[in-house]
Amino acid sequence: MSTTTVSHLDKVKDGPWSGGKSPWNLEYGKIMMWFFLISDAFTFSAFLIYYGAQKFAQPTWIDADKIFQSVPGIADSGQPLVFVGIMTFILIMSSVTMVLAVEAGHRNSKQEVVKWMLWTILGGLCFIGCQAIEWSHLHHQGFWFGRNPATGLTDPDAIAAALQPYFTKEISYTAALQFSNLFFTITGFHGFHVSIGILLNIIVLFMTLNNTFERRGTYLMIEKVGLYWHFVDLVWVFVFTFFYLI
Amino acid sequence: MAHHDHIAAHDAHEHGEGMDKKRIWSVFFVLLALTALEFLIALGFVHHWGILQKGALVNTIYIALTLLKAYYIVAFFMHLKFEKSSFIVICSIVFIFIVYFIALLLIEGGYLLHHFNEHPLYPNK
């Protein structure tokens, strides 16, 4: 007992009189991670549902094909979906490397866990980098929290000219503003989750290098962080559909 | 302590059965294929060839493909398919509230579109 590193919390939950037997054969921390992710899913759902409600309440909306059509370093316009496709691929790929790290953990193969965790962290960093490029591109065009390209203009013709490139149907200042606010809020909240995920991945990578899990005899912590990382990927699947496809 | 190890070991054992390397890559190719299909519809059928129009039909296809992708991520990458059935029910049944919330807010949004703008006392201009 003295040679193993188990947190105090885990020890408390050991006895049969303090819930020592798990009805689901799952470790306590893993169940709590699931419950946290469910509550987080509610938060993201609320954001995305509000986006839908706004879209339903406006007679017109920004055309995703027109606002997202640049590929940084390759084309400034005319390429809808290409850049976000690359981002989606990076995130799915990093989810795969994460699940490979979990699988390596089951075989107690430290070398492989380290290798796959490094790939996962790299994927996360690439995604955040793409997100930053996307944000700065939109910011450059005049979109930001509480702002759209026509903010500050008073002449109706100038407002129409500033917003025309982003609409297919009729132009609406309010719709452009709502789109701008919700885009930066939701992708920002998602990007924040990715950043936290990268941080957690780096922490468990160092714990692996430090032989912490080897001493514990289980790589369960990789699984718990992995659940979080897959959840981030899951949220992106929905953000991608509702912002970029529909 | 021994009991904790037992749970952890059992846990690892069960999951080891669920996902091996071959299975992981096959799930990856399913996700890749579904995403590629979305791109084919969006860039090919809608944008390039103009066979389909943006609208309810295409959006329904996108949402169906998205839910399918979500199923594969949750069931296989997050291992939920291999947990005990009572845990699966507990984690998924609460999303009834989300379905309800979607219906609620989209109906409300549609109502505002038709009634907010036409209100004679509070012109929304």
C-alpha cells in the first residue's frame, strides 16, 4: 500500500461501507468525468440552440459559403469549406491518436503512450493555430464581439456595400451582428476547451514520463483525459455542421 | 486498496476487449468517410454541380450524418458502447431535455420572426 501512489480521494472510496463497490465497474473519477462532460454538453447545446433560435427569428442570415472562403497562404477567397475541412481532419486525427494512447495504456506500454500523447498534443496545437488564423482573418474583415463590417457606418449605401459580400438573400445589420457574436462566443468557448485539453494532455504526458502511472499499475488517467479530448472533438462535429454547413 | 486495483484492472480488461488497433482505425475511416460525404454534398452537389439546393432536405442530411458521427465518437472512442447498459441509459437519457429545448426555442424563434416585426405598437426598425 505504501509503495503505490493513490490519491486520498480514491482511498476513501475503498471500503464496502463507503460505496466501495461500483455498480458500473467504473472507477469513481471516470464516472465523474462522464457526469462533467454531460453537464458541459448541456452548455454547448444551449449555445448552439440559441444560435438556431436566432437564425429562425431573423428573416435573413449570413451565408456560410460567403464568409468562410479563404485558405490562409493559398487563396484569399473562393474556397468555401476547404480550410475548415483541414481543421476537422486535424481534430479527428488527434482523437484517433488519443484513443491509440489509451489502447497503449491498456498494454502498459509507456513508450507508445508517450509517442501517441505527443501526436495528440501536436494535433491540438495545430487546431488552435488554425482557429487563431480563422479568427484573425474574420477580425481583419471587421467581425468581432459586438461588431460587424458595417459597424460605425451611417450612410445606408455604405452599410449595404459593407455587408453585401456576406449575404445571398437580403441584407440585415442585426443578423450580421448576431452571427458575429455567436460565432466568436461558441468557437471561442470550444477553443478554450481545446486549450484546456492540451494542458491536461501535457500534464498526463509528464506524469507518464515520471512513471507515475507505472507505479500506480494503471493508465486510467489517460482514459479520463481521453474522454475529455474526445468530447472536444464531438463538440467540433456539431459546431462544424451548424456554422459551416447549414 | 486491493479493491481499487480490482476495479481498475477489470475496467482495463473490459475495454481491452472493446477496442483494439484494428477497430480504432476502422472507426477512423468511418468518421473520415462520413465527413467526406458531407463535403461531397456541400462542395459537389450543392456548390459546384447545383444538383441540390440549400434547404430543408440538405440540412436534414447534414444533421443525420452529424448524429451518426457523434454516435461513432461516443460509442467507440469514448467506449460508451462497452459500458454497462445502466450507465449507457444514465448518460444518454438526459438528452431528452435537449431535444425538448431544441423544439421549444426553434418554435419560439419562428414565432418571433412572424410576430415581432409586425407589431404595430413596437416597430422593430
